[in-house]
Amino acid sequence: MVSLSALVLLLASCHREQIAETKAVPVEPTASTAAPATAARVATAATHKPVEIRRADGTPFLTVTDRDGTTQIAFTENGQQHVLTGESRDTGKRKYHIDSGAVLFEIKPGDGDGFKLRTPDGALRWKVKITAEKVKISDNNENDRPFELKLREAGRVKVVAPVDRELGNVRVSGAKIEVENAGGTKLYTIDGATSEAAYGVLLLDEIDPVQRYILLAELLSRGK
């Protein structure tokens, strides 16, 4: 028969083992414990380096930022600064508006890296077809009489209007990319850029500026 003192010692021993097992159970991360990692990811995304395009005299022209499916284009018009923002939707489209205004244009993905720039009601403004040799930008679904950004040797991009009328070139110059008109006059520079063809859009003066900025940003987001 077990004595009372032995029973007390046995119960105390079992209690200590239960406490030790409880301490050893790993704790699943909660929202509060996960917060520092999430904050770090947000901070990393917020420091994504934008693309800065300057005029030949060094003054700012456009700043393009592409982060987490949202594209922002900062520009100045009539002395006023504006931000053109493109927000991705579940449909795969991206809707663009200026400042806090209504949607002005949308991007609808096409074949491969191609896409269409349309008005909110679906009317086509520009169709962009991308191949390894060139980028075609046309105002019709048949790609008839397009503007073309033709990739050449040493990273040069020849920019032409319909039909094969030269508008200028995009050239790699050291750590910079330079955009020049058909007469060889430098118009824009971009430091540390990795894409090239996209900057040829800057020479397409026949396209409305806001639509031109969107085409440029969309090509950059595709690494073109």
C-alpha cells in the first residue's frame, strides 16, 4: 500500500514533467510575430529604384516606377506635377488614371508580351506586338502601317514611323542610354537603364503624350 508521502512525491513529479513538456511545444507565429518580416518586405519593395528619364540638359522629364503590379509615372504638364497610375485588376488588365481622377485608359494583355492600349469602353488606341527583332505599335488590329522600334547591333534601336521614315535612335553610351532624333541631336538620357527599345517611344511625337508615357511604362515592365 502506497503511503501518503509517497503519493504526494509522485504527483509532484508528474506535474513537473507536464510543465516541461508544455514549455517544449513550439509556438506558431501569430500576426504580431510575423509583422516584422512583413514590414521588411514592404520596406524592400518601397525602395525599388525608379527609372529616371532626363532631358539632354539634365532636367527631369519622367520618372517611372513599377512595383507589385502598380505602375506610377510622374511628369510635369503646364508647370503642374502629376502622377499617372496604372493599377492591375484580377482580369489581367491594368487601369490608368491621373492623380485621383477617373480611369482614362486600360491595358489589355495580348499574345506573348504584346498588349493593347484602349479607352475604358474598350476602343482601341494602340496595339503593341513584340518580337525578338522589333516592337510594332499600330492604331489598328492588323498592325498595318506601324511605328517600329527595330533592334540593331550593339544595343542600338532604330525608331521609324510609317512607312520606314526614320525618327531617331536609342543608343548605349557607357553607363547611360541616350535617345537622339533623326538629325543626331541628343534629346534624353537615362542612367543605369537595363531596357533599351522602350525608350524609342519617346520619339513618337504623333502619339498623345499620356498614351506615349503608358506605352513606355508597359514596355519597361516587360523588360523591353
